[in-house]
Amino acid sequence: MRYFWHRKPTGLDKHPANVTAMFSSVAPRYDLMNDITSLGQDRKWRREVAEALCPKPEEVILDLAAGTGASSLPIARAGATVVATDLTEAMVAEGRRRHPNRRFVVGDALRLPYGDGVFDAATISFGLRNVRDPNAVLLELLRVVRPGGTLVVCEFSTPTNALVRCLHRVWLKHVIPSLSRLFSTDAPAYSYLCDSILAWPDQRGLAVMLETAGWVDIEWRNLTFGIVTLHRGVRP
């Protein structure tokens, strides 16, 4: 494992039905809230995911936990075929409405509806921490990606600077809940999402999870002072 390019439980039982209900409630304004709460960084992070994947026109790439498809667009613009997959039907419906020419599939990350080795690469952005068994998801992704294929995980992480860590915690615990009351369709959902970020493993912790699942050549890169980190691995 190497750096590249340069806890306690949360309150929500992460049963798929509970997660689906939560994301169904926030679907109409989910992308808007992402833009507001990240101060516009969300779009940049998703472009970084596409660059880390290095998609090619002939490749078929799985975008898991794709939501409304915002994460799929930069990959599709590179010419690859993207299969946007999400557990929440309301998110998929919103994605199909916004992007009628893109392929969306309703699917459970713990039991992906795909055969072995059918994708050239896969990515999951801000979704791994919301499943009950992240290790099982990493194993499923290993199953559906071909040997030599790449996985890129984009997830919130631990800021590397002490001052940024302090400010980030204030942002999560106080600012985002206030913004959610103004702009979201389900303010309590954002309290959970913020708690889930604080409870998530740091950069090395997620790298160990990837290694345990069988991914190799694992490397990571911090974005925005480590508030978000990209992890990349290869299926042996």
C-alpha cells in the first residue's frame, strides 16, 4: 500500500430497507445538497474519480451507488460505457429522468445482478460507508471486475491537518444540519450522513479493508486536505 499522486457506530441501522428509505426521502434535492454542503467541491471530486479510472472508449465500467448519475457523467464523457447502479429506486428514477440516454440499474451492492468479471473497472463514490457490510461489497466488486481491472473508491476520510480536522468536524456537526433544514427534503437524514463520515475509517484503514478483500497494488490520494480520499486497487 502506498500514497499515490503526489470507531463508534452511527445511529442508523444500515439495513438495506432503512438506507433505501433514507435516500428515497432525499432524492429530489440530493445533488443540490451535495453542491451546497461541499461548497462546490463535489463536482471536482467526481471528475477526479474519472481521471483515476482512466476510462477508455471500449471499456464497460460499473458505477455503484451512483444515485442520480452525477458520478457517471464524467466517466461517460471519456467515452466509456457506464452502468449506473443504485439500491434506491427513487434515486434511479430521478437519474433516468435527468439522463434518459444513460443506463441505470436498481441493484443491491451486497448481491450485484451481474456475472463474474463482466466489467473492465468499477467505482463507488460516497456509498461504501452506507452499507451494512462494506467488506462484502468490496468482495462483490472484486467478483464482477475482470482480472487486471481497476476499482476506485471515493469516500470521505480523515483530514491530514489538525486545524482542517477541527473545522471539518464543526462543519459536519453544526453547519450541514443547519443547511439541511433550509434546503433538503429530509433534514434528519443529513445528521446520520454526517455521523457516518465521522465514524468511517481513515485512509490507511480503508486501504487495509481493500487489501483484506483481495485487491492489490492499493494506493490512495487525498483530495481537499484529506476530507475526501481516492483509493485505487487492482483485481489480481
